[in-house]
Amino acid sequence: MTETPETTDISNQHAGFAAIIGAPNAGKSTLVNRLTGSKVSIVTQKVQTTRFPVRGIAIKGDAQIVLVDTPGIFTPRRRLDRAMVASAWGGAQDADVVVHLIDAQSHIDAEGREGTPADRRSAEDTETIIANLQATDTKVILALNKIDGMRRDTLLALSQRLFETGVYSEVFMISALSGDGVDDLMTRLAMAMPEGPWLYPEDQSADVPLRVLAAEITREKVYLRVHEELPYSAAVETTSFEDRPDGSARIEQTIYVERESQRPIVLGKGGQTLKWIGQKAREELIEILDRPVHLFLTVKVDPKWQDSKALYAQFGLEFDV
């Protein structure tokens, strides 16, 4: 009689948290989605898309890595900004290992004449992060992202300059979009995980409440459709999430905008824009939830939505920062 070996030996298991920090639009959400092999964080061309720490779950050998995709760290101006930045630093402080992700091309462009205002803002935010790491005597892993098509000597010179700040223990050169170098980084993160049983079931790829995940998917569609006309003046709240007897889900959501002039932008001519947003969000929710979804969207003007304690609570952000 032959014995069937156990699929997972708990005595050899490792599990812990890896936080990904960086300036807005460094590619943190793309990296977390790449590492987990599934869509955990929303990704758009707009900066500051992630507003709260999203946990993605990756497995490498005997190690389970809980990846914390933090909001971009930048100079805060409003209450929501302060809450997002505090959340990002909180995620980093609680992690077993921290990765500082930098958009390499943008950082180099910021130093030259071809740099855009966005490049320079990103470089300034990176300097803020480095200064904070220096002040707290924190050592982190440096990951230079978006290296596609860049010269190796340029990358080496950049990594050398950054290493001289004294806050990095090692450097990885990666492309979160194409996957180049990501497996080496994953192996390093797995090595940093402490011994202990896995924190989540093997088949779970994210730890995000369904109400929040549904709101984030709709918010992504809003930005994908009206990113040119609508600044960061929108939020989505899941006001109702009901499991129906037939196995379907009935979801009601409110899209908040700050000004009356923004409402027709989200609605579109004859409601076509809102219809597109709802259709695309519903299609993705059906795929993720693996069941029929009935999605109902309302657009509401609320100049003070950024002062709504309920919205902050939905995303696990501190209101009084």
C-alpha cells in the first residue's frame, strides 16, 4: 500500500506581508496584479488610482506572500490625500518586507529637459519617500520599474545614485507590465517571509471586501471612460449588496461627483456614458463573482463627499488624520 503525500506540509510553510510603496503611477497596482496572477488592484492611466491598501495573495513554493498595494505617497493637500498617505505608511510599517517601486524612465526624464511636470512631481514624491525612510532608519528593497527599452548603463547609474541614499538593501530591475525580472523579485519576497502557517486558503488571490471590490471596479470604469474630462473628483460607494435567492447578486452603487457640471459628464448624452460604465463594470463583476450580477448606478452631486465618514470607513481609511 502506497501513501499519498500531503500537498502542503504545514511545518515548512512561511507567510507574511510585503508592502509595495512608491510615488503615484509608479506601477504598484500593475506589479501586485502581476505577482498574484490575477486582477487585485484597479489600473488606469491616472495617478492616485489606489486609495486604500489592497491585499493581493501570491504563493511561491512554501511561502504565501500577502502583498499590500498601498496608495501612492505624495505631498497631501486635502483630507483624502492625508488619509491615503497615512494609510500607505501604515501598510509599510506593518510589513515584513517593503519594496520601494520607482518609475525609472520618469525619474531620469525628470532630471533632463524632456521631463514633464508629472515626471518632476513623481521625482519629488520619491525624494519625500527617501527622506522619510532615512529619518526612520528603514531599509527597503529598491525596484526600478518600466525598464523596457532603457539602456543598461543608464539604469546602473540611476541605481547607484539611489543606493547612495543609504535606504536600500538591494535592487531589482523589472517591468511589471511585461513581467521581466518580476520572478526574481518574487523569489526574494518569498525568502523574507517568516515561518508560520498560511494566512489564507491556497486558492484565494485577494483580501478585499466584495462591496469595496465592486465599488473599485466601477470607479475604474468611470476613469477609463471620462479620464480627460473628470479630475479626481469622483468616488463610488456600494450602498447595497444583496445575495438573491436565484444565486445572483443585486448591487446598488452611487457615483459621487463634486460639482453639478460634472454630473452630465458621467451620464453622457442620453445616459450613454453611464450605461457603458455600468455594462463594463457588470461584465467584470460577473467574471470575478462567477454568478449573474444586477448592477444599478446612481450619479449624485455632493461637494463634500471627501468629508463623508461612511466612504472612509468603506475603504478602511482613517478619517481624522
